[in-house]
Amino acid sequence: MLSLDEARARVLSALSDAAQWPVETVPLHKACGRVLSEDIRARVNVPSWDNAGMDGFAVRSVDVAAPGVRLPISQRIAAGQVGSALQAHTAARIFTGAPLPSGADAVVMQEHCEWTNEQVQINTPARSGQAIRRCAEDMAEGAVVLSRGARLTPQALGLAASVGVAQLLVAQRPRVLLLSTGDELTPPGEPLRAGSIYNANRDMLRAQLESLGAVCTDGGSVPDQLEATRRALRNAAEHHDLIISSGGVSVGDEDHLRAALIAEGHLDHWQIAIKPGKPLAFGRVSRVSGGSAWFIGLPGNPVSSFVTCLLMVHPFLKRLQGASELYPSPIRLSAGFEWPRPDSRREFLRVRRQGDSLVLFPNQGSAVLSSVVWADGVVDNPPGNAIRTGDLVDYLPLQAWGMA
């Protein structure tokens, strides 16, 4: 069996020789979740001028050296307005975000003032620079504010808008077709036949793929027949960049994906030394029209399918789109549980964080889907590593994958 790192390197190396992934320009409101394909530079200073950090009065600090000073109100400046120069021994009524008038060097918050329409009493000394947002203190014109390869979040879109950018160059969304294999699978909502199970993987994997920016098509369930499997792969390859299957990647009599992939393209099939998971298929499916589509076959057990999708498909789709960060970074936390009989494979244990400690889900079986619903992360446990209560372990929060 290959190690996870070896298997992942093989999958990602297939992209190193691929042509540059296509890009497109989209408006901000359609860019959330996409991967940025160019650096974004600030077109203006943010803020573009010194401005008031709160509602109050703009003053010269030398005029308010002691509490109780009374000053005439010379002008009123709201956000979006530009005031005149502030004369000595006067104050300007000013509101949050309004440009600071020249001559003023402080803003006194209104809670420290008493005023009428003509005059203000300032009940605290003013300090030069207080309650002022300085020009360019957030971003300077020309500075890179978003880097190529960043996955665009709602806050990133707000940042782009704040520097005057209305459109972004992003990677095109990969076209992914999702196949389920197995005659025993029944779609949710239909009567459950004797000996059959509901297809839990289809909607779970589709949600994962769409969270990565993919345009996902449901290819339905493929019968456990070689010719039907070959036909499904051929049809899927014509109009998709990547084909994902769940189930059928083992070597049982009813698992036909291996033979179908060899017949329809190229197969690099292996077992990965991880638990849950293990069987995985990677290769290409040839198109009749020329070229090929990538293929990743995941195991059928739902937890195995969920975890291997995180570990293998997520970095593949991120790298394909040019993302700069492929894997979440582990957090070192204390184990609040015992794991005395580790597996010889690298394990991903479903856990939940409680403060600075981790609690283990009691049933770590690969078919126990409730474990990944209960968990808020996994412990990445090295092969053969027993865990004692209090040991520091590597915790990977599901939130870092966008799964929580």
C-alpha cells in the first residue's frame, strides 16, 4: 500500500503536465468560493483621506488641553461631505467616516461633550490623533490586497469592492460528474427493497464537490455490469473534466471499474495505507472526440468515501484551479481519550473539541456515518501510534475543509 503522501503526490503530479487551466472574468457577486487567478492591487488608498472614527467634534488638540473648554461650532460635516479648514478655537460637528477638516488633529467622541446648535462644551482633554482613521492605514494605493490562488470568501469580495474592483479574474469551475456503483443502492425517497440500502454518498459527495467550486452533475447509479460501466465512463468523459465514483474500486467479482477504466483509458489503481479508506483508483478516461477526463474512484463505505474525498479530491480540485493552499494545517491539542490498539495504517479518528481537549466518537467504523456528523474534526494519527489521555495529537478541524 502507498502512503497517503505518496498517493497524493501521484494524483497532483498528473496536473503538473496539464495545460494552463482556463480562466474567466466574473462580477463580484458571482465570485464567492472561486479561486483568484491574478493579484488584485488597491486602486485607491483605504481610507482615501483622514476621517473621523466616530461621531463627535473635530478640534485642534491645543485648543482642548483641559476639560470643560467651550468652543463655537463652526460647521457640520457628514459622511460624504468635505468641510472647510477648521479655524483656531472652534469645533466642527463631525460624523463617522467624514473627512477630517484641515487644521483639526483630533476628534472627541460625542459622549464626552454637551452641545447646542451654536456651542459645544468638551468635558475631556483632546489628544492629537485620537479617533482619527488615517489615510491609507488599511491599504495603500498599488498594494496587493488579494493574492493569486486565494479562495474568495465573502470578506475578500468586500475587500475587493473597497479598493474599487468590480470584476475578478478567476479559474473556471471544473465540470465534475458523480457516479454511484452498486445494484444495492436505492435513491432516498423511494421504497427500500430487500437487501438494498439508501445511497448516502451521492448527495454527501456532491455537496463536497460544489463547495470546492465544481459544477457537479449527477450521473446516477451504474449497474454492476462491465459494459454498462464502460458506457457510463465514455458518456461522462465527453462533457466533463473529472469523473468521481463511489464504490466499485475494490477487486470483488462485482467491481467492474478496474476493467472498464483499462478498456476506456488509463488506470493507476492502488491501495492507500489509511483508515478509513484504502482502495482508490486514479486515471484517465479517453474521449471519442479527443483528449480525456480525469477519474478518481472512491471507496463505497460512506465514512471512507467522505474522508478520502477530503484527503484526495479536495487538493486535486484546488490545485486544478490554482489554489495556493491545498491542505489545512493541524492544531496540536490534548487527547481526552485512550487509543491503545492503533492500526498499522495512518488513521483519521473522528473527534469533537471540548476546550483544549478532544473527545473520541465511540464507534470508528467506516460505515458509521453518524460519526462525521457528530465530529467537528479528525485526529491525524500516525501508523502504529497508541494514544494515551493527555497526549498531544494533530487535530484537523472540518471547518478548515469547509465541512462545518
